[in-house]
Amino acid sequence: MSRVVASKFKESRVYVTLNGYRNDHFNALVYVSDDYGTTWKQIAKDLPYESVNVIREDPTNENILYIGTDGGLYVSLNGGNSCMMWNKGLPYSIPVHDIAIQPRDNEIVLGTHGRSLYIAGLGEIQKAAK
């Protein structure tokens, strides 16, 4: 298990990301539970074949999810039904190991493997989701 993240929008919602490093299993595995972890649903099924390290919700829209994988940053505008790569300003195929959202400045901060930190505004993504 690479990350467990509680929702900021619904008390009963929790996200889990998994990686299979120990077993050479690299499927992208992201799950959500809306009932305190009693049942789980796989989301972000269209992510490429690579380990998932982290997931974060957008601070203003519960349907926007940011997902960090060994191949980069992905965004879902529809609660994980589909994802698209966010590569604007990022090197190709950069592992994203952590994501922090700064609500005051409406920015995303990415912690990467060997490529430092990246900071980007969230305004365009939030507008696209409306």
C-alpha cells in the first residue's frame, strides 16, 4: 500500500493507492470507499501500467483527483472514471512520489524522484472541470 488518504469532502470516503514493488506487480491500482472502508471500488482504470504512489483531492472540487505514478502526474476530472496525463512543465516520465495542495495559493506541489519539487497553479484544471 503506497497511500491512504481521507476525503476532505465526505467523512465516509477514503482513497487507497497500491504498488507492487515487492512482487514485481506494476498494475496501476487506485481504490475508493464511500462507506468507511467496508466496500471498495477500483477507479482510474485507464492509467498506464505503472505503480501508483499517491492520490489527492482538489481543494474545491471533489471530482478532481491528482494521481502521482512512477510515470508522472495524472488528473481525473470525473472522480476517477477517466484520467489524463498532466505533463505541462514536467520532464517526460518523471516519478511523482508525493503531492501537496496549497489551498491559499491554489497550487499543487509535486515531490519527485531525483528531479526536485514542481509547483503549478490549479486554476486551469478547475475551470476545465466545470
